[in-house]
Amino acid sequence: LIQEDILNPHQRPKIEDYGQQIFVVLKMMYFEDDQLHQEQVSIVFNDKFIFSFQESERKIFSPIKERLELENTRMRKSGPDYMAYAIMDIIIDYYFEVLETINNRIEEIEDVLWSETNEDSLSDIHHTRHQLIQFRKNAWPLRDNMNSMLRDESPFIKDETKLFLRDVYDHTVQIIDNLDNNRELVSGLHDMYMTNISNKMNEV
């Protein structure tokens, strides 16, 4: 079942305890050429080993490898559960970068609407709204899954590692709150666009 889910890159983010190992599916999000892309990252670990799989050859885990090369670091001394946390943490860090890009895009659209209204603005609004929906679809399940990982007792996750996982959970909640706020902002931009169009019609 795990192998099948790893090979199928269209899985929803999830965390499953198979008894002998824990299986995690995450979605890596990043911008490229003004398009929001995603790729699946899968993790399998217990107290003896950890395997990670990603769709592309993007060097998203370089910071982890750099920390592994240093002696006497927590990364070297801790077990596979801490490594799993480190991978999740890096993916969440990318979420913040994506969120910042979307925030900047919303501000640009708002600035344009104050000066002029054209069909490109409406296209940009719908495009940004679609990106937010896609982003939220991948972030929302992660919150519940992280909460389940913190709440359930597992011999493969140490209590000290749960302190770090709780930080990832808090960041996930923060991202979802920001996404909801951005959706309201984009909805407000759409209303602003329609108001501008109505005002132009009244002038005519």
C-alpha cells in the first residue's frame, strides 16, 4: 500500500501509522514562471530508518544535508523521527515563501485597481484565487494530520521530537489563517473591480 501511494503522486497529504512504520505524504509548493507548482514528497520511517521520496530532482533538502555534514549537531545525534520533522519543517518554510509571493501579488492587483480597471485585472484576480484554493487544499489536511501525530502515542516519535512537531503544527495553523484572510482580500478585490466597472457604466 505504501509503495502504491509513493508511485501515485496525486495523493492527499496524510500521515498513517502502519504499525511497523509511519508513512507521511506532503505536498511541496513553489512558484516557477509565475505559476504555482506542487510535487509530492513521501516519507517512511520508524526508529531504525527513514526513506524520503520526491518527484523531481529539485534540491529542496540541501539545508538538511548541510546540517548532516556538521559534527555534534542535533541532526546527527537524533533519530529518524527528528529527520522526519526536519523534512516537514523545510516544506512548511517553502509554504511561507509561496504565501509571501501571493501576498505581494494581491497588493500589486490592488494598486492597479486604484488607478485603472481592465480585463487583465479580472484575469489576475481569478488566477490568484485559483492559486489560493490549490494552496489551501494541500495545507488544510496537514493541520489535522499534524494534530493527530502529536496526539497519538507512537513508539517511533520521541516526546522531545513532539516539541519540534508542535512548532510545525503552529506554523501550519498560521499559514491556513493567512490563506483564509487572503481569500477574503481577493474576494474584496473582485467586488472592487465590479464597482469600478459599474461606476464607468454610470459615467457613460
